[in-house]
Amino acid sequence: MRKVQLVTTTATYANKAKTALRAKGIAAEVRKVQGGTAAGCLFGIVVAADDLGRVKNVLESENVRIIAEKEVQI
């Protein structure tokens, strides 16, 4: 199964996203993203690529800002 990591700026946003997605029945996992910034760490939400459209709609409605998107190997 293909997975996509949606990168947020903080652990708080990543956890908020995970909670919102699970409430809608979408499996999500929070992971620390390699690379971070001088200001701190970045966190991502890993979801199934097939759910990406639904995921983006849920996160937009919850005001969770996504700064990057990349495919990941599981």
C-alpha cells in the first residue's frame, strides 16, 4: 500500500490532525520528519495515498496547515 506523509510545523498540529482523521475513520500515524529547521523539528502525518483527498478535506476543515507532502516507503 502506498503511503503519503503530510508535513506540519509542530507536534501539536500533527496530533490534532491524527485525532481528527481517526474520528472520521481514517488511519493516521504521527512521525518526526528528517531535516527539521533551525527553529525546531517538523512532524508529519502518514496516511494511505488512497485516502489523500479525504484527508486534505478533513485537515482543511480543522485548520491544520500542511507545508509539504511526500510519498514514503513503509
